Amino acid sequence: MTFHQFLPGCSRGDREAWRAFLSSYSPLALRLSSLYLPLAPPQLVAFWQEGLLALCSNDYERLRGFPQQAEREFLVDLRAFLLDSALPRLAPSHDATVPPAPTLETLAELFKGLPLFHQETVFLKLAGYSSASLEKVLKVDSTVAEKRLERLRPRYAALFERPGDKCLWPAAWLELTRSLRSAREEACASLRQLVRILDGQISWQEKTSIEEHMGGCLSCLEQWVALREVVCWLREAEPLPPEKISSLVSSLPFSEKPRQGKSLWKRLRGK
């Protein structure tokens, strides 16, 4: 089953469509959650189950409310949904106090005069990524990534002392990134445009214009980094064992008869 086959089935409550959804996206959801949330593996699974129940509630209203129709765009929105839903369970006590969490002001100071590819590296490092993971997400040699982080070391040396991937300030960082998403404006690049840049399917002139804007827009930078994250971890993900998929499926509230949806032809015609 492809994304365009199973997503409409999920919004109708089709069990097999949900199995395909969970097989494809559970590893990605758990990987992102393990970075941003201070939870043990069993708690991460429980958090993902809660998110799934929220997507299924009110006749799959939240799932059907996602605006994006292409897979990678959908996954960026799914990531935002999960991280926003995590915020109520986080408190400042989860955050490191030394060094203090970044703010909009400190980010603006750090990024001042930095090229875009340095900005994305710094942003991901602040999020909690190790050098090895930066290499995977950005597809750059770790020594290149390290050189891009020189400005970060004086204030955030603690980020370089942790071997794994873990956000130092889960509560503050997720609140900060949520505020960046909510601050997006008409001039900001669309997800579709960012995907086209990633795929190299955009004119040089349009790409240059978007990247110039992104270099001075934290909201667009957050969106771009989110896209890089989901593309990487979708590519790197190892499928969950069938028994874990079955366990997740069994926790979802399916009706006996899935709701019938419109055919693709009718949806395309707006009927």
C-alpha cells in the first residue's frame, strides 16, 4: 500500500490501511519522540498510542484535517501535531538549567551573518542531535558539520559532551518551535516549495529567492529543518515487528463497518 492508498483508508477506519500507516510511520514517530521527549521507550510507545487515539477521535476528524496531500508534507504536519501534543506533559523541571535554553533573541544572535547551511546545522544541534545524526540528516561529513558549529561552542559546550541524541531543553525547545510555526506568514515558503528545493526540482531564481528569505526567517528555517528530519528518519527507519503493529492496531477504536469515502475521481472533481 502506498501513502495515497492507505491515508484515505485510515480516515474511513479501515483496519488494513491503519496497519500500513503504522508500519510506515511508527518508527519515524518513535524516533522523533525519543529525541524531543524525556521518556523511556515504553512511555514513548504510550505517547504514540495517545497520539493515534487523538487522530482517530470524532470520526478521524483530526486526521482528515491535515492539509497536505503529499507524503513528506503530511509527515511534517504529523511531526508538528505530535510535538505540540507533547507540550502539556512537559515542565521546566525537565530542562537543563546550564546552559539556559535558547530564546528567539539568542537564536537571532547566533544566526546573524551565518549562511543558511550553517544555520540548519546549528538549529539541529540545539535540538539535540549528535554529530553522527547530523551527518545522516544533512548528508554531510561529520567534520564539515563540526566546522559549522564553531559559533555554538562557547555558549553551548554541553551539547558537544553528549554522545547520543537528546534535547537538553524539551519544554522550552518545543514551546519555541511551536511559536515559530504559529508565526509563519504569507511570505514564507510553502512546504511544497521546500520539497521541490530538496528534490532539485525548482528554478535557480526561485530557489535563491526562497533561501534568501529563509536565511532571515526562523519560521521557515524550522519548517525546512523539520522536512530534513522526517525525510532522513523515514529513510533510516526499520519496520516494527508485526506483533508491535498488531498491538497498536488493537488499541484503535475501529467501527464494525468502515465509513465509505469518495472515489479518487470524485474527490479530484470536488464532488
